[in-house]
Amino acid sequence: MIKKKETEGMTMFFSKKADEEMMKSFWTWFEQNEEWIIAISKTDGMAVVNAVDEKLSPAFACYRAEIEFQLGYHDGHGEFFFFDLNKRALRKDAEKLASFMPAKLQKNWAFIIEH
């Protein structure tokens, strides 16, 4: 399992919402790069973490803190854990991100929101 950690000492702001167009763009990128994500996650997990973070973070830039997630892919099934850090606004935006996941990806990946 690959994990991206939150940076300590950062304050989250909830006056804005996550960028829906960037969320959609993230899933387009993820779908186009799914084979690479799966293959490289087995040999160079940090490369995958950095690539996913680079594409996903702009959607959540309004929070002014790094997001936290984990990825894993085993036996033909992937799991994408997104941590809401016990923040209601972040959970709501994570739910929105999940709603934009393409049906093709939903067949092989579970998007799970955790605290």
C-alpha cells in the first residue's frame, strides 16, 4: 500500500470548495495512466504517489494543505483510500471526487473515504 502523508502544521481553510474541473481532469489522467499506475506501483511506489499527488492536489488547493491518500492494487482489484482528516468539508469534496470516478475505473478500483 502506498501512502501520501499530510504536512504537519498546515491550516485548512473551508471557505472554498474543491475544483470540480480539476477532479474530472484527475480521473481522465488516472484512466489514461491506469496501466502505468498498476505496473509502477509494484516497483516504484513513490513515483506513483508523486504522480497522483501532482494531478490530484490542484483539485484540493483551496485547503492549503497536502491531501492524504493510499493506493493499492492486488489480484486485479485496486483500492484508493482518501483520508478526510475528520473535516466535514473535505469529506464532502472527497465524495464529490468519488462521484466523478469513471464507470470503467469503478470496475477495478474502490474509492474509499476514511477518517
